[in-house]
Amino acid sequence: MILSYKSRRRLSLLILVVGLPVYAVASISLIAQFDRPSILLELFVYFLLGVLWALPFRYIFKGIGQADPDKK
């Protein structure tokens, strides 16, 4: 699936504005279901979850901060 620069930019904005807060609330709610672990383990889990959300979206976010390559 090849997305244009403009559609990748819009999709990345949607992911950051809507998806990331939903993911954060879901992650916190999931961790809250268990007894509170040690602070180091809890920080590690939050760090791991913070990195994992971005992995599927690498292609979408790649080059978004650059100038539009399609514009000549």
C-alpha cells in the first residue's frame, strides 16, 4: 500500500491526536488491573509499551517532518 505524502501526514496526525491518547489510557488501565509492581518494573513496562506503539507506524511517520517530496 503506497500512501502519498499528504495522506501519510494526515494519518500521522490522526494517530498522534487520537490514537496515542487512547493507547496511553488503555496501557494504564491494563497495568492498573494488577497489583502495583516495583517502581523499576513499572517504569520498564511503560517504557516498553511506549516504544511498541510506534513500531507498526514507522513507515507512516518516516519523513513527515521534511518538505513534500512530491512538490516540485
